[in-house]
Amino acid sequence: MSHTGRTWTTTGALLLVTLLAATACDSTSSSADGASKSPTPAPSSTLSAQTPPPGSTPPGSPESATPTPPAQHAQLLKMVVSGGFAGLHNELVVKEDGSYTSTSRDGKTTTGTLAPDALARLRTALEDADFAHLPPRPTGRPIADALMYQYTYEGHVVLTDDIHQGPALRNVRANLPVGYR
């Protein structure tokens, strides 16, 4: 390469570096007309600085202190049955009022409601199981192709299988709708 070719290559590289530096600086430096650019302020997230819409009650006023009703039909128990040779995945959600929804792997949904005495037996079985003190995972040797049962109750998640499922969880299952017993 000749001396003239190297000069053009060096000049081109310097020009490219200068353009990149100028582009990077353009977002933080002042513009050609002398006015400086300032970043757009982030919207305020404080409620005290916001003005309530006309006709509404401002937050913190006595009229806005109406109690919020408790969530109706909250989840009592969720159980997912999965695994096995067929790759099962069924989900059951029982709500506080005894209504339940069962969803199978193929998307088929079944709904129903436990009778009041059945719901009372399920609640007793759930309390007796003492989920807070159950191991979150099976403690024994893994079982190949076993059905796995994942229970969610009062924020506690317990995963078990048929072999390692103790009597308390078997009693919970015995009080579930048909198809989950």
C-alpha cells in the first residue's frame, strides 16, 4: 500500500471516530443555536402532586375512607395432577364458596359446587394436613413415570407423588370432587 493510500485510510478512520463521538455527544451537549438540551422529566408517581378530577373526592378525605369489601370466592385450594405415562396435566381450583373448576390437558373445563358438608370435610382435611409443616417436595426416592400432585393452600405449595403422599394429603384427596380422589 502506498503512503497516499495509508493517509486516506487513516483520515477515513479519524473521520469515522469523530462522527461517532459527535453523535454520542449530541444528545447531552448544547445544540448549534446555543440552546441546551435537557432530558424530559419523568412523570411524577406521587399521589399528593396530582389533582383529582372535578367532582371526585380527594384521597385521604373522610368520604374516600369507605371500606373495600373482601374478595369474594377466593381460592381455597389448587391442585395440579401431572406426569405418568400419558403426560397428564389436570388442574383443579376449589374456591372458598365450594365452587370448583377442573381443566384437563386438552382444555376441557368442568365446573361444579361441593355440597356444604363436603366443603366442610375438605376444609377440615386441609387444616389437619398442616401445610406449613409439610415438606415442599417428595422426601423419598423418585418414582419413574409417577403421577405428581401439586397442592397450593394458604400460600404453601407442596409437591408429592402417590408413594410419598402421607395420610393427611390422602385425606385431602379423598374429599375432592370425583376425578381427583
